Amino acid sequence: MLLSKVINNDITFVKKIEDNPNITGIDTDSRRIKHGMIFVAVEGFKEKGINFSDKAIEAGAKVILCHKKDSKKILKKKITILTTKNIKLSYVKISKKFFPKQPKNISAITGTNGKTSIAFYLNKIWQKANLNGASIGTLGIRFNNNNISTGLTTPDAISLIKNLDFLKSKKVNYVALEASSHGIKQERIDALKINRGIFSNLSRDHLDYHKNMEDYFKSKRRLFSEILEENGIAIINNSCKYGKRIEKLCQKKKIKFFTYGSKDSDWSINKIQHYPTHNLVSMLIFGKKYFFKTKLQSRLQIENLVCAMTVARSYNLPIKKLLKLIENIKEPPGRMEKINYKKLQSNIYIDYAHTPAALKKSLKELRKNQSDTSKLKVLFGCGGNRDQGKRKLMGIYARQLADEIYITDDNPRYENAEKIRNQILKYCKGAIVVSDRKRAIFLAIKELKEFDTLLVAGKGHEQYQEVKGKLYFFDDKKVVLEAINAKENLCS
């Protein structure tokens, strides 16, 4: 495609090498640049894109798009230079020229916890309803039994546009997209035609990136105030103060919305009856009572399922059909994923809970089903180079809600792992500290007694540990199963 067909009126030429070169693509990552492409020098959170100009030129870039102030640094380079006031918006507009197609219905899910589960359940509902659907998020891009890893909750804008164009080519009509606060604040989803906006909840997280909770909330709010299409619909968990604020925003902007989560919401869980093979859920939908069966054990996950059902219903899926479709849906990987230790009649749960609120909710829920003679145990750590304030709160909640605590490493990244463990230990003295996560899991399972419950928290579906810039294979579920087998062999 000729450069003149690619650029918009908001772009200015600083230097021109060729009059109208043929452009083969565009990217912000110099490692993905190929001959004939535009390299977009974005100023990232840690790195400045302009510093990778030489690598992009070596790879074959024909044009560099950058901020005006950065153009001075590359004026001597033999390459066409373009500048723009809003570089992120400009490169998204250009990307859409190369990848113009999008599925008709895109549901964006934002919130601290629950995004992955809601996206997973939505995709399962679409599959069971024979609607061609997909999900994009922490678990990758999932469609038609395919799974493509992305490495990010919300991929960068160009990757999103490319992948949505690809999904459209596969005749996908419904997409559930996890919209992280980083993704929203960095305008990764602004060019998408989103007709459903979902708010799951908000609690402390990512305060290493956001200034404070209000800044964090404002990032989430942008989905509804600036990005959701004019005739779009919002689905809101109104059981927390932030959900109520989103509700008021929608009322003010005259955005149609449905609520779930609280007793006075449009979709409200009334009662959950537990049976050996399933749960029976009684709920009110706009005041009318309905019942449905579910394989899900956790109330948290049932609530996420109800959110997905609310979204599916907003796309005119009949309620009675919907209630039947969801009966055999199971939890996503690493989301309150239950592993039965039948010999001891104990339960082990693997959960992604890595925020104070998530850990608190998971422990409170498990406590409800715990007998007076058995123990509730938790194993967790905290990530390095992230919001350090979470460590105190997670330590406090573990101390308040669990009978026994195992502190271990999560993803230390570049931070001193011992320092992280000690910061947690300060608020739950008496906890057992084992730095090696595998040894910690083996010890926790070795010490399990009859009817005990163990929550292995923090990593969920992840299959790695990040230490000093390197990823080492690690899978909580795999290690848990190994530990159970080791204990069985020891006792036999």
C-alpha cells in the first residue's frame, strides 16, 4: 500500500527520502519490523522507542513515525521521518488500513478480578449456542478449540487489530476481550468497535503503575465514558462503590445497562444449594425466579458465570436456552480449580488470586464449607517489582482467615525474593516460610490431614516463574499432582 494511502491528515513530514514508497506494514517493536514497514517509536513505560530506530532501519523499515521532539535524534538517518501529535492514535489508524475487519460483536471486560473467568464463560456459552465466538485475554486467544498465546491480558493495539481481523476471516462474530487498566490507559482498545462494556469489580492492584485508586478507577471508567459505542450496553457489578459509580455514569450518559452482583440488581443470586455432583442456583432475573444447575463449586465463579449470562442475554439469547447451555461449563484453568484428594477426602484449590481482595474472597468462601475439626491452609507469595502495599494486606487476610500459612515465592522478577517473603511474614507471624515453591507445595500437601482444605494461590494457570528476567517452567497444578502421588507412595 502506498504511503499516501496509509497516512492521515494528522501526520507531518519532517524528512522525505522517497516520494511515495510502498508500505508493507507497521509495528512498534523493532524486532518485528520487516522490509518496507513503518516503525512507530512509542515512548513506553520503561523504554523509549526512538532508541531502537537503528535496529528498525537495519531490519528494513522505510519510515519512522515519532514524536516531534524525538525526530531531532534521527534527522541524520537515511530514512523518511513522520511526526504526529498523538502517536498512539495515529499508529492505530494506520494499522486499521492494513487490517480493517472486526467481528460484529465485541464485549470488553474490565475490573480487578474476574475478567478471565467472564471471558472464558462467555466463549463457552457462544460455543454451546453454536455461535462462532472467541476470547482474548490472559489465557490467550481461544476460538474453535484453538489457543494462541499472547503474553498480555490486553495485547498491544496493533496485535489486537491484527488478531481481530484474523478472527473475522475465520467467521468469528462474537469476541470477549479482557480490558486491563494498562490496556485502557494506553489506548490499546480505542480503535475497536465495542458494543458491550462489562465492569466486574475494583480493588487494590497495579498501584506501582497507577498513582492511586482513583487513577486506577479512572482508567477502568474510560471504557464506559469514552470507548463504548454510542448504542452499546453496559453490564455492571453494582455490589461495590465503584460499580455504583459506573452505574451513575451510565445513567448520566444515557447508556443502557444491566446490573448483577447485589441483592437489588437485575440479575441476582438468591440461593445456592450444594449437591455432590452439582449446585442448584436460584436467582431472580428482573424479579422473576429462575433455577439452573452448574458444575461450578465456588460462589465467586457462579457470580462470574451470571455476569457472562447477562452479557449473552443482552445479545438476545433466550433465557431458558441460556439456563440449559451453562449446566456443564467448568471453571477456567487456575480459577478456583478443584483437585480432589480422595484418600484424605481433602480438597486442594488452585487459584490465580494475587490481589488482597481476591485472596480474601477465596479464603472466606472456602472457610464457609470447612468443618470445625479440619484446617483451612493457604500457600502464596507476592510478585516482585509490583505494588508493594499488597503484601501487607495479603499477609493480614491470610492470618485472619487461614489456620495455617505457607509463604513462598511467586514471580520475584528483579526484586530480592527474601525481602518479599519477609514483608509478608511481618503481618502473619508464625507462617511457614519455604522459598522454593515446589518444596513449599510438597510440604503443604505432605502435612494435609483428613478433610483439610489447601488453597494454592497467586499463579493459577501460569506455567512459569519469572526470576531476574528469565522464565522458568513451573505449573502449580502439575506440582500439586506430583506432590499427591509422592505422598501416596510414601504412605503405601
